[in-house]
Amino acid sequence: MLADDNNPQLKQKKRPTFLSRVLSVLIKAAVLLMLLFVFDRLLPSISQQTQSFVMAKWQQLSLLQQEPPTENSLPSPLPEQHLTDTWGAARSQGRSHEGIDIFAARGTPIRATTQGIVSKVGENTLGGRVVVVVGPGGAGHYYAHLEDYADISPNDWVDAGDIIGYVGDSGNAKGTPPHVHYGIYISGSAVNPYPLLQKN
């Protein structure tokens, strides 16, 4: 052991070479740059998501303080189409129709009937592709059987007249003439949307 410790050749081998020191510095610099890049990309994203969430909650509280829709106060989701009151019509499995059906060509743009916050863009068994917008008074505006969605996401703000999707026959409407099922829910209960919509 003592002989090894006194061997100048072994001591020389233990010293880091200039090349290894440069390589070590370069590796540390690369790791630091990578971390800075990640934080630069990640932190603004987190901040923006938090800001978006807080804004959505503030808008939701503001909407809850407003009055729900009243008679003839809402524009039609399909302004050029004739409206028929199909509320309460018999449906399968003993259900009654909790909304109205508005027929139009497949792919016709569906427009929001109110300002509000998008609470759902997704699918369910009966409605197929659906969009839900929470408007004044906390009223839920339900659009179903869509062919496709517009470029919207949950927590987005929409104004009356904004395109939220396109007419189709998804869900249990498959094979029927393309239409949008439009429903309104106030305090969790379905109400007839027909009297609330402006007629052409």
C-alpha cells in the first residue's frame, strides 16, 4: 500500500486531465441549460393554466348572480331553421323528451344561445357528442347529437352566436335525420327551451 502511495505514476493517473475537466464543465453546462429550458417552458404554462382556472371561476360566480333566460330572450342555435316544440314527446324506455330537436343539413354550424362558460365537450350514450354551456343564472345549455365540435374546450368563454359545434346524428340519434337536440337545465331540472327561444 505504501509503495503504491509513493508511486508518482499512480498519483499522476489520479489527477483529472484537462480534457476530463473541460468535459465535466460542458456536461454541467448542458444539464443547467436543459433545466432552464424546461422551467422556461413549464412555469409559464402552469401560470397560464392557473390564471385560466381562476378567471373561469370568477366568470362563473358572475353568471350565477344574473337572471336565468326568460321568454323569447335567447337566439336560436340554428337561426335559419324552423323551430317546433317537441318538448315532452315520448321517447324510448318510457322517457319523455327533455328539450327540442332542430333539424338542419349535416355539418350546419350550431351557435351558442347565450354567453357563458363551456363546462363540457365530450360524449355520452344518449346524446353522442355533446357540448354544455353554463349561462346566466347557472342555467345549463345542452347541445347533443353533434357531428363534430368547434374549436372549444372546457372553461372557455363563449358569447351568444359563437359556433360551438356542427349538426349530426351521433348517440342514440344515429340513422335519423341530422339535428341538434337543445335542452336547458335550471337548478338541475329540465325546462322547455321552446318558449325561451326567439322565433323567426
